[in-house]
Amino acid sequence: MDPPQVQAIETSINSYPIEDDEQDKVINDWYLRFLNPNTMCRTELFRNFDKVHDMNPSASKLSNVFLFCVLLIGPFVCSQLDYKFYDVSCPNLTKIVRYAIYSAIANETRMAASLLRLHFHDCISNGCEGSVLLDASSTFTSEKNAFPNRNSARGFELIDTIKANVEKACPATVSCSDILTLATREAVYLTGGPYWYLPLGRRDGLTANESLANTDIPSPFEPLENITAKFTSKGLDWKDVVVLSGAHTVGFAQCFTFKQRLFDFDGAGNPDPTLDASLRSNLQTLCPNQADSDTKLAPLDAVTVNKFDNVYFNNLVNNSGLLQSDQALMGDNKTAALVTFYSKYPLQFFKDFGASMVKLSKVGVLTGQDGQIRKNCRVGCEGSTLLDASSTFTSEKNAFPNRNSLKVFELIDTIKARVEKACPATVSSCTDITTLAASKAAFIRKFDKAYFTNLEKNSGLLQSDQALTGDKKTAELVRRYSRYSRLFFEDFGESMVKLSKVGVLTGKDGRKRKNRRV
């Protein structure tokens, strides 16, 4: 049953006094006020808008009353994280993610720990905005190359697979950062750990920051106070340090991360005296004191290797923590007390772990109009298509979609040269020039909604264009744009702004080229 507000609007809509010649102006003006990009809110708005129209087709000129009421409350509820963010725009999201994680873990149980680590490394450096997923581009290096991630961060291909499946169901709707956040929750749950409810609506970051990843991600060689300081700088606290360290109940570590404890802990050739003797002996066999053993793997919790439980804390109590940074939790009165508590009460650890994971997943998030929704979790846009080939890379101009079809490079050269004369290496990057040129070009020749009218008449030139009328959701939007040109103009401008933010470089990232080609 519809809420009372909707019933009241539907009851009174026929009596609302608007003259026929005011219809288009009022509808378009109120559409122009709808600036929130949240897909869920927009989908819900159109669903209710059509509901009123379908109930009484003669009221189409008056249905803007309902639209106006929705617009009044829409912007206030659609720009932050929300537990029901994708309920309308991608209702099967959790099922899609869960099935992929189930399949991945069935094939390799270690993947659960890999996703946990990937999510943590993403959130603790730049915030939970998916920057760890980006590949290097011609203008920035990838966080995958940061020391804490190099040759150890895993799960990228799985996130790619999930993203592709989500794109099929809900195109350009769900961010990579939300997918990684959900995938981590599902991975923990499917390996025996807790389940926690996640607010969603994160958007993806525009760039990566390798140097920040190097400094912000805690190292297993750091003292506890340094690790705690890194947590507190992100809005977390010492309790979160203990709780989230419990993630080491699953997964593996490379020998080089703890080998010093086995052979030369004090610089005098002696092992760590706090390390259990039996465990030390086993590890020395696995990781002999030679360089070729550095990348061998040892389980972080050798008792229950593939199960998410509280045994990690039992190990610490018994001086059997693998990493020095883990065992250090027993050297502080506050953290040691909490370790002992969790070793006795697994359900409390599960509860607190879920709460800390929610806190972690909110660190540095982008929402509303900030950031972007990547279609490919690995790439963005930063003017690379303008570059000519060099001795170190091939040009994107030679890629099949661009070869012998992209034009206007010389025009961008001309504009860049004039800008350089006025503001040498100061104002505009090649990317900004291209963006501004595209926005101005739309006004030079007739830019209208006739394209959508053509599609409704089955007169689309390209198969990919006409295919828009073959899907219920896209066909409905084609129908609206063919009737309301100002709605199309507003949405086109908004989408162009979103496109222009994809993978941009700002601040000290990237550079301002004096020549767009090199």
C-alpha cells in the first residue's frame, strides 16, 4: 500500500489548477531542480512519477505536483551512505557479490584473507574509495606498487569479475569501492565469521596515491604506538587496532615479514625470546635464514588456518603470534586485557569485529556528487588519448576504437598554444582544455533531442543506439527525453560533468603538459 503522502497527492492531483500553456515550463523547471545524481533516488522518483501518470493519463500535465513533492525531500536523503542505497537501483547486488565470493572461496579459501587485506589497505590510506584497484596510467603510479602491496595484494581479478556481473545487472550504478566493501563482508561470513550490515553509497576516487599508501598502511615491523597513531588519524582507536588485528585469524604472511624474529631479533643473532619455542622451530624449518625463502608463506593462525574465529587471540596469549606487530598487543596493559577477553568470548569478538569493520568502511568515503562510478575498476581518464606514441609506450590513438576515426587533435593543439601564450604552464591542463572544448561545441550546431525521437521511430543508425529501445529501463528514458528536451539537456550536462571527473588528477598528481602530444 502506498504511503499516505502518495495517496494524498494522487487524490488531489486532478484539481490542481495549472493552465495548459504552463505545462511544459513548470515540468521542465521542476526537472531542472532535480540535481542529485543518486541513481536510487532518481529511479524511485521516476517510478512514482509514472505511477501517478499511469493511474490517470489525463493528469499528465499536472503530475509535476507529485514530482515537486518528491524533489523537495529527495536531495536531503540521497547524498550519504544508506543501508538501502541500492534497494531500488540494484536490488540483487548482494546476491551477485555473494555468489561470486562463494565460488572464489570454494576454489581457494585464502581469497577471504586477501579481500580483507585489500579492503583494509584501500581504506586506511586514501579512504574507502577504491584507489587501490587502479592500474598505473601514463600520468600516475598505482598503489599496487606501494611496498605494502607489491607482490602481495591479491583479489583484483575477482573484483573485476564481480564488477562485470554487476554492470550487466545494474549498469553504471554500483561503485567499485562498494563492491570491494561488500565482497569483504561476504568473504568473512562465508569462512565462519560474523555478518554485519553495511551502509552503501560510496563513490570511487579519481586517482591513486602510491606515496600515501607507503606511509599510511601499518607495517608488521612498526611498534604498537605507531600503528595505533595511524589508526587514530583515520578516526579509529586502540580498540579497533585489537579488533581488526583479529582478521589475522585467516591468511598467510611471507617469511620476510617475521624472519627477523627467528634468527636476529636483537641484532646479535638471537631469536625473539617471546616467541613460543615449538612455533619458532617449525618456522625456522619453513623459512631458513636465506634470501630465497623470503617469499614463502606461513599461516597467520596455524591452528585453524582457513576458519574465521577467535583462535588468533588464543595464540597471542600463548606467545604464538606470527608477526611481531601482533604479539606486541600483549605488551600493553590495555590491549593485552582485550586480547585475553576475546580469547575467552568469541561471540563478543564477532560483534565488535563487525562494528569496527563498519567504522573502517566509512573512512574517507566519497558520496553524492564527489568522485565517480567506474565502469572498469582499474582505469579512469586523464587526457592520455591525446598522447602520441613514444619510445616507452604506444599511443591510445592506435587502439581499434580510435584508429582512423578520432579527430580534432590539431584543434586541441591550437587551443593549447593560445592558452600557453596567455597563461604559460599555469591554468589549463590538456584534459581541462578537451573538457571545455566539448562543452562549448554543443552550442555551435543544433544539439537537440531528435536523436531520441529517431529511436522511437526505429530510425537509429547504429545497432547499439537502437538497442536502447529494446530494454525496458532504457526505452522508458528514451521516451522521456524525446518529449522533454530540457530534461535531456540537464541530464546530459550532469552526465558530462560526471564523465569529466572520471580518474582525474589534481593537486600534485600528474602534470600540465605544454604540448598535449608528449
